[in-house]
Amino acid sequence: MKKNSNNIFLIMLIFGTFMTISSTSWLGAWMGLEINLLSFIPLMIDNKKNLLTSESSLKYFLTQAFASSILLFGVILLMFLYQYNTLLIFKFNEILILSTLLIKSGAAPFHFWFPEVMEGLSWINGLILMTWQKIAPLMLISYNFMYNFFMITIILSMLIGSLGGLNQSSIRKLMAFSSINHLGWMLLAMMNSEMLWSFYFLIYSFMTTSIILMFKNFNLFYFNQIFNISSMNPINSFFMFLNLLSLGGLPPFLGFLPKWLVIQTLTNMNQFFLLTISVCLTLITLFFYLRLSYSIFMLNYQKSSWMLKNNFNYKTQYISLILNFSSIGGLVFISMIYMIL
């Protein structure tokens, strides 16, 4: 019965997202966002024994409800502004609407809720929050892009996403700050092409799914649990090490491909200042990925008699293995196909 109810909420979650991105009016988009919100809350509180889950679901609900109310207010105000044609208030209202969408997506400087909510979620719910829940707000943002306003958001997202992950001992919070940094790159890609940010989001979701399935399989939540994978199988450690480097955007892994396309586009547009800032801040994210990778791959732990129980599933292991190979060697295969064509 519980599994069936979760499936219903998951279908409603997908329906709400598709309703938002296919809507032709702001009211329809708002309704889709509300359906998406109300269907995700029951999925978040699936584990009632964990107090952090209840706290995270409450924080998520309050933040998203606040953003939805401001969005509805902005949409209603927009209808009146069209009648009176007041340009100054119209620009302010447009910034107000875009700010609420940035709150919903978790971009800086509206990221205050995102790491705290991630800390209390299971890995699967965290994966949904970092990937699927960003689709609807980002699609609405791409319809109403403001260059000057988003320049600040892009730089702050990359800066906070990079520096925020340096002092973290929680892997879930580290992944949250990593998501904020990648969100800055998606907005940067959105400045140039809708196809480019969609491709970046697809690759990012693919890499995040790959690494989170490994975290889930080995029940990893904190840095001091890294011995749980290090003392089991060196192959798993190696895959984790390479996947983290791929998520950080290091060549020749698949994670470098969308960044490569964004860098090439910015070079053609002669935006070298923004390009330099983006690359330098991404190098900081590579530092804390390497810090985690060093703990996984380089340190030799003694196997303990009180090892944590793993959520090991052979079906999930095979899916994770396929994703790992694709994430690690994807750029090499794509480069070979490009050379042949």
C-alpha cells in the first residue's frame, strides 16, 4: 500500500513538472509548480523515524510556499501593469518574478534553504531535489531571461557553490553546494542557447545519478564513513574517484563536455572576464572533490568489525556500473564519433 501511494505521488510530481513547462499562461505554470510541491512533500517524509527528514520537509514547504505566494502576487500585479504601462514598476515586477523562480531552483543568493533541506533527505529524494525539481523553474527562467540581473546570480552561484563546500564534513551538503555551482554554469549556458543549458542539465543529471547511486549502495553520508567503501573493494574506490573528477568537470571525463561547450561559446562571444571567473571558481570545486577522492582512493583503512550495514542491491549495482562507465569514458567516445563524422 505504501509503495503504491509513493508511485501515485511520483506520477503527480512528473505531471506537475510537465504541466508547468507546457503551460501557455503564468497561472497554469503556477498551478503546475504547486502540484509539484504538494506531491514531493509526502515523498520527503517517507522515513518518519528520522527527525531531520521532518525538519527538511517543513523547511522545503515553507520556502517553496513563500516563493509561490510571491510568484502569484507578481503575476497578478503583472496583469494590472499591462493596463497602465508603467515601465519602471514593470521591470521591478519582472525581477520579483525571476527572484521567486531562483528561490525555487536554489540558486544563489537565494540558496539559504537548499543545503539544510538536503541534509535531512535520503539519497533518492536528494537526487530528485537536485535534478527533477529544477526543471520547471529553469524552464520558466529561460523564457524570461534578464542579462544584467543574471550576471550577479551566475557569479554568486559559482562563488558560493565553490567556497561553501570547502568546510563541509557532510557529503549531502557537499553535493548541495556542488549543485549550486553547476546551477551557475546552467544559467551561464542559458545566456547563449536554450539547447546548451538543456544539454548541460542532462549531462549533470546523468553524472549526479551515477555518483548518488554509489553513495546509496554503500550508505555514505559523512566523510568519516569513507572507510566503508575503501576497505571493501578497490574497484569501487576507483570508480568513485573517477566519478567525482567527472562531476568536477576534469577532462577527459564526460563532465568536461558541457563546460567545454560553454567555454567555447563564451570565447566566441569575447566574454573573457566572465570566462576567467567561471573557470577559476570551478577549480575550487575540484579541490574539495579531490579532498573527498583522496579519502576514498589514497588512504588505507583497516577493516572494522562494526562496519555500517550497506543498502546493497545487485540491480542498482548493475545500473550504477553502466552509468559509471558512461560517465568516465563518455567524452572519449563522443570525441571519436566527432572525428569520424
